[in-house]
Amino acid sequence: MNDSTQTKPDKAELKRKLSSEQYYVTQECGTEPPFKNAYWNNHAAGIYVDVVSGEPLFSSLDKFDSGTGWPSFTKPLDAENVVERSDTAHGMTRVEIRSKHADSHLGHVFEDGPAPTGQRFCMNSASLRFVPAERLVAEGYGQYAKLFPNAKQSGESPKAKPVAQKETAVFAGGCFWGMEELLRKISGVLDTEVGYTGGKTDKPTYEDVKTGRTGHAESVRVVFDPSVTSYEALLSFFFRMHDPTTMNRQGNDVGTQYRSAIFYTSEEQRRIAEEVKERVNRSGKWKAPVITAIVPAGDFYRAEDYHQDYLEVHPNGYTCHFLRD
């Protein structure tokens, strides 16, 4: 549906609606990997709209193969829906492209494109949603159907495939490399992302956090489908994969950044976390009391790219995590 007239959702809603990569790109001005994204090689007829608001942005008629690994266009579909801003990050000056209504980061425009405009709008697939030409009327973009006269418009929306439900959990329990490696393999887990949370320093880096002075913990944000696995099941798994009785320590890793903590995103999560923690305490599996902190979730700062999926990239890398019986 064309929902481009809607206001931009708040931060919490965006985190529920978007995947971690979509949020990283659109809200944190991130960049997805080239050649490993949804639309760089998409040749189907249709338009590309903002993933947050649905506002129309680009057309397949203006798309070309730039060889960069990102979807590239010679011009916007509707110039009123894009905004240019100066970007001086990374020691260079570029022209950033953002959507007007959702204020999503889309990509950048360069003056090295083909005729007739000579421009290359280099966009991130994660910022876009593709609407096939034959679905334009059904999804509320009928004004653009005339651009594709050979496309047979469907009169009504076909039965949609079931969309996975999404809920987010945030855990800390030592080095996030090992935690993520175990958590991402659980059935029902849709996405994992490592980062820093629970402290006071704004936009911390690994170099900041490793000092132990920021108050942040190395953490894993888990997006999961609650119809496949429950929050309670994830918590039971969490208490098996690390030692929740050691203060500010896991294995050889020592410091407040390695503390055991559950960052709840709702009162229901808090209630479940308290129940599971008490159950683990009563089980007798640990000789010492469980000291895992249960605290409200705050800002989560995505860790540097080289930390993401670390043990998937480096199978023999360091970890102190394993599953206990």
C-alpha cells in the first residue's frame, strides 16, 4: 500500500518494523555490502519506494548497471520526494540523498552517470522496497502505471504469504562474538547484531568500551519470530551459554563490559526474565547465586562491521561460550 502520506514512525516503532540492516542504513547512514543486496541486479519493471514511508523514489526505466554492486539510477522518479545534503564524512565531500517525508538515508549521487543526466544515484537496497509494474494499481501507485503500458495490472492483492512476526531481545553475557554465534543458530531467530548498550557514553567505539569506563556491555540484539521460539525459550538458552554467577567476568574476559545482563523491551519481557532467573537460581545447576541484571533496554549502538558475525567469518576465532546441559 502507498503510505507515503504517513508521518515518520518513532524510534521504537522503526526498530520493530525494520530489519537491523534496514535500520542501520536508513536511520544511521550506514552502507550495505556491494553485490550482496536485494536490488543491485534486479531487472524487473516497476518502481522503488522508501522502505519506511512508501514514498515513490525511483523507476526501473532509469536504472542502469553501474558495476558498483548497488542499484543505480540516472534520476529520481519524483524529484519532490528526494532531498540532497552535503556529506563530509570519511574525509571526503559527497552529496547525500535522503527521502523527503521519512528522512531516510538512501545513498549518494555522483556526476559520473550515463546520458542524458550524467548523474549516478547510487542507492542502498535496504532503503528501498520494489513494487512490480503489474502491482502498481493494487498497491496504490496507479499514477505510475502508465509508465509501463505492457504490464497487466492485477485488480486486487493476491493472498500474501504469511509474514514472520518479530520481537527483539537484548542480552549481555561476555564477549559478544561467542554469544552471537550460538544465538543465531536457534530456530526462529531471524537476525542478530552485536553492539554496545547499558552505558552513558554516546556512540561508543570498541576502543571506548574495552576500557570499562563507558558503562556499556558487549551485547547481542536478537530479532526472533515468537511463533517459532518464545522469549522464555531464548532466556533458557541464554542462561546455558554463559556463567551468570560471575560478576563482570566470563572466562578470561574481565570488566564491566563483560557483565551478565538482560535488557528488557517491555514489561512482559521483564516479568518473564524475572521468572526464568528465579527458576535457574532454584535449579541448583549453579553453585553460586545468579547475579544477572535485569534492566530496561536503552540505546543500542551497533558495533563495528568487523565484529558482526565474527565467528562465522573466522570459524577458529576466540570464544569462551558453550552450551551447558
